[in-house]
Amino acid sequence: CLSVERAVYTWIWCWPQSFKKFLERVDGTPMKRPSDSPVDVIVRLFAVNKFFQALGFALLYFAPFGPGAAAPPRVFPVVVGLSLAAVGQALNVGIYKAIGKNGVYYGYKFGIDVPWCTGFPFTLGLAHPQYLGSVMTAYGLVLATCTDAHAAAGYGGLAHAQALL
């Protein structure tokens, strides 16, 4: 599921007209209603993809250990993990508020005006606050939920996959 978003972003970045032509072919389907902009379709597609990402995390968390998998036994990793996730989500929400969905989902590649922003989170001096926020959220959630048994089984690799893919 992680690679779906990256593939779509690459398609849009490199070949936006090809993506628009694809959307013309699927117009009137559940994927694209007649009034949808390309960005609306991307938002819908990524919402479905996020559901499957969350489902994948949950299955990998519970499957090896059953539904009674214990919460992490120590408070410190939970506090640090949830703090990382909270800061990551603050960056993501800040991006949405600053440039909106048209900015987040490359609307300018389709001729949609996207305002140039210099406020939060761009005031933090971070080159890519949205990507940093996503990575912080992934690592934070894995850290907050990882038991010793999960760590031994490689559960921490989920955050690496999220960051790299």
C-alpha cells in the first residue's frame, strides 16, 4: 500500500497530462464523479489507501501474537512515541492549513492555483515539513505500540518501510 501513493505522486509529477487523460477515461465511475477535480480523485484514492495501510499495520501487529497482544510494558516508549506522532501530525495539519488539499496533492500540476505560504510550518526552517511529519508519525506509532516480542519479530521495520517507500 505504501508504494501506491508514491507511484501516483510520481505519475502526477512526471506526467500530469497522462494522469488527466486517465481520469477522463474513468469519468462517471466511483473513482471520478463528473464534478471532481484531479485533486478530488487523488484525495479519495489516498483515503482508501490509508485504510489499507492502517489495516496492514493492525494485521502485522496482532497476527503473530493474537488479539491479546500486550501493550508496551514501559511508559517511556509510549510517551516518546505518542509525542513523535503528535508533532508529526501537527506538521501535517499545518501543511493542510497552509496550502490546502490543492497544494498537498500537486494541484498546481493541473493548473490549480496554490498560494505561496511562509507561515507555519514553513517558519520552522524545515525543507519538507509534510514528509517529516509523516515519518515522525510512523516512527512514533511503531515506538508507542512495539513490545519486545514485536521488536524481535521485526515490527519496527514498518516505520522504515513507511519512511523509505
